Amino acid sequence: MSRPTPADDLKSIPRHIAIIMDGNGRWAKERGQMRTSGHRKGAESVRQVVEGCSELGVEYLTLYAFSSENWKRPKVEVAALMKLLQKFLRDETPTMMQNNVRLQAIGRLHDLPEACQAELHQAVQTTATNTGMTLILALSYGGREEIIDGIKSLIESVEKGHLDKAMIDGDVFGKHLYTRYYPDPDLLIRTSGEMRLSNFLLWQVSYTEFYVTQKLWPDFGKEELREAIRAYGNRHRRFGGVA
Ligand code: FPP
């Protein structure tokens, strides 16, 4: 994909942005509403941020939409999130087509309800040949689970004689992770002020720049996205070396 030059006030655009979308519940609570209404408003932020990233020339956007641990939430909330995901996929596929966005998903996708898997498969297939931004939804995703699945896949390759144990290094291991097709994130955004990784992309964020904002996810939109990218532009990345 050809990348537009950064907008005047943005020094550089991260190639890959990953986001921990947090604070939907608190947003709803502050308004005396049900948690699910926070998630609904959160889905609007998703729409805004996907559009914003695509307009700015971000190549990959990974959104932590449902973690392995989120299955522990009350059944009604899990069901509402799954319904919302299906609605999002149905409603947004035409927009993704218009904006040339390719949809992908990472996580233990087979754990999702069948209707959700079907809708996801449909949206991924429909957008598969788009050449603009890649939107990656992390669903039933956990970083530790991904590493465990990666180790199992490595062992299988060695046992089948496809891989020599002596050849295993970070690059080889990376090829056995769900994220093998994508570069590591340059910028990780977390909303709602929490300073935790919460089992997100544990392997991939070794040299990622972190940006934490107090804004709750439903209040995060294009302007807040620009603010995060502006902060990223002022960082000095050394990857363990010297400036
Ligand atoms: C965290 O807020 C958010 C989630 C667990 C789910 C994220 C879901 C969305 C943004 C909406 C739907 C997504 C898509 C892709 C359509 P929280 O509930 O943990 O908030 P809290 O910490 O304030 O309780």
C-alpha cells in the first residue's frame, strides 16, 4: 500500500497500532446505564478509529475486542458482546469495502459462538483482496495462550522433521504465532488510565511505544487518535541500542 505523507502536525505515522479498548463499563456507570450500552458506544469508537487510522495511512490496526479472560464475565454481557460483534461485522463490511480495509482476526476463534464464527469468516473472505489497511480483531485472544499454541506448533514442526531444533530463534518462533503475517506494533494505546498489558500481545510489544490516556474508550475518537500519534512522533526509539 502507498502511504500518504503524515498530516502537518504529525511527525510520523506508526505502521502498526494496537489498542486495548478499556472503560466501556465505567463510561456506562457514570451515566447510570447498563454496561452493554457502554459497549454499544464503544463500537462507535471502533468505527471512528478504524476510519481515522485508514485515513492517516496506518497499515495495521489491532484491536483487543475480547480477551480469553472476558469469558468469565456474566453470561448476559458475553452474549451482548458477541451480538455486537456480529452486528459490527454485518454493518461495517460495506464500509470496509469502500475504504479498501482488509479484515483479519487472531485468537482461539473456534471458541466463539458458531454464528459469530460464520459472520467473521464471511467478512474476512469478503475483504480478503483489499489492499489498504489491515484491521485485526483479537477475539478470545490471550498472549499466554498464543505463546502456548506457538510452542505446540513449533514442537509439531520439529517432530515432523520440518524444523531443526538448532534453528529456533525469535524470528522462527514469531512464525508460529497468530501474528506471523504482521509486523510488531509500533504504538500500543490503552484507554481509561490503566497501566497494564492484560495478556495482550505479550511477545510482540517488546519494543512498542506505550501511550496511556485517561479517556474512556467510548470517548476516544479521531482527535484522541491524533493526540496519541502526535505523542508517538516525539518518542526516540532505540530498540535497546543508542541514539
Ligand atoms: C473493555 O471495557 C472493553 C471490552 C472488554 C470489550 C471491547 C468491546 C468493544 C469496544 C465494543 C465492541 C467491539 C467491536 C469490535 C465491535 P470494560 O467493559 O472492561 O470497561 P470497564 O473496565 O470500565 O468495566
